[in-house]
Amino acid sequence: MTTIQDSSSTPSKGSGINILKQVILPIGIFLLVVFCLAPVLWQLLTSVKVNEDITAVPNVYFPGRYTLQHYVDLFTRRPFALYIFNSAFVSITSTLMCLVIGAPAAYALARLRLQGEQFILAGVLIITLFPFILLFLGLLEIIQTLRLGNNYLALIIPYIGINLPLTILVMRSFFQQLPKDLEDAAKIDGYNTVQMLTQIVLPMTLPALVTTGILTFIFAWNEFIFALTFITREQMKTIPVAAAQLSGVSALEIPYGSIAAATVLGTLPLVLLVMFFQRKIVQGLTAGAVKG
């Protein structure tokens, strides 16, 4: 005697996929976001805690009292506004110089037939892969010989040299994807190479310029070793060095609140920069990954 099994009582493959999409996937995304943002949230909360809650045992994760005194102390006890200016000046200058030098160099490598082009590209790639920390002693000798210590050029020049190869490689890949018909038409209209680069090619590669510029800016803004060694004058320190050297009222006191406030202020410009240029960054990354 045969029995007929009701198909509605057996779980289908589609229901398992729906459970994955509706339950497991959101939970996984939530846990990943918490894992990534937990250190940031901890620093933000520490920067607005009172000292009693910061040193309390057990830890006070979500305090009931909040204060902005740590941020006030940064600007009253230390010239933190000057630190922000130093970081911004060095980062913006080195980023602009990388783009000004790297874009024409990348265009030449992408469009012109140069002798030894493969050796040039190999050299640029090797420099990109080379750990920049190994250049420290050589750069230190150069800085001492040229007497560039406690000078903005002591940071700007190394940052340009380190980030320029990456700028050239990224921009070259974008230039190679552009159709040559536009450039041929521009030549017929009487454009020279400089006009064609500045008025036609570069506006079309704006997402690439923004992407490489932000990567260069982030490196220069966060760099620590060179800024710690080449700049010793208090008035010329950058944010990473100033935040690492914050001290309390006494030698045994560690100003956790001020350090957290300095970390938040040092990270905030990068967050705003990425959020403002988010669409351009996505366009630049996707355009660099798809050819044709």
C-alpha cells in the first residue's frame, strides 16, 4: 500500500536560502560591523568620559557622565591646531605634487613609445613593492647632508618619492583604457600634448585622480616614523607624533582621555574625506578593475 507524502511538509531548498538571506546574513553583517567599529567606538567614548570613568575597575563601557574637557585640553595645553596645520600642509602638498608629476609621467608611459619602457615599468613596480621603512637610514643621511631637519621638505620629499610609483602605475592603467580616437580628434583640432592632457584626458580620469590622491593623502597623514625622526621641533610636529607624545600633569600619569581625543580628531578628516569622495572612489576602483 503506497502513501502519498504531502510536499508542503518537506522543507525546500528555497526556504533554506531564504533563511540564509533573512537571518544568518544580516547577523553576520552586524557582527562584522561591530568587530570593525568597536575600537573606533571605544576611542570615541573614551574621549568624552570623565577621568573617574576611564580609570574605573571594572570598565565603564557606556558612561553616564560626558565631558569635552579632553578636547579643550588639547588646544589649551598644547598647540594642537598647529599640529593639524602641519599634517594638512605636508599631506596636501605631497599629494598635489604626486599628481602633478605622476599624471604626465603615467600618460607618457601609456601613450608614447619610449626606449626601455619595460625596464622603467619594472623599476617603478619594484620601488612600489619595496618596504619604505628600509629607506629610513638612507633618507636620514640625505636629510642630514642637505640640512633639511625640522623643515617641511624633510617630510614632503620622502612622501612624494614613496607615493609617486603607485601614482604612476594606477594612472597609467587608466590612461591605457581611454580610447585613442578622442586624442586623435584633438590633434586634428590643433591641440598640443599639454592641452590634450589637461583639457581632455585628465577630466575623463577624475575618479582615478581622486582615488590615487586620497590613497597618497592617507599615507602622508598617518605616517609616523619619518615625522618622528626628521622633525623634532615642537611647533612642526604632525598629529601622529603629537598624539603619541602626549603627557599628563605628572610623569606617571597617562592621559587616556586626551590621547583618545587626539585620535578622534586625527581620524575625523580622513573619514570626512572618504565620505565626501565616496562615489568618485568607487568609480575609480571599478573603472580600474574593468577594461574595455
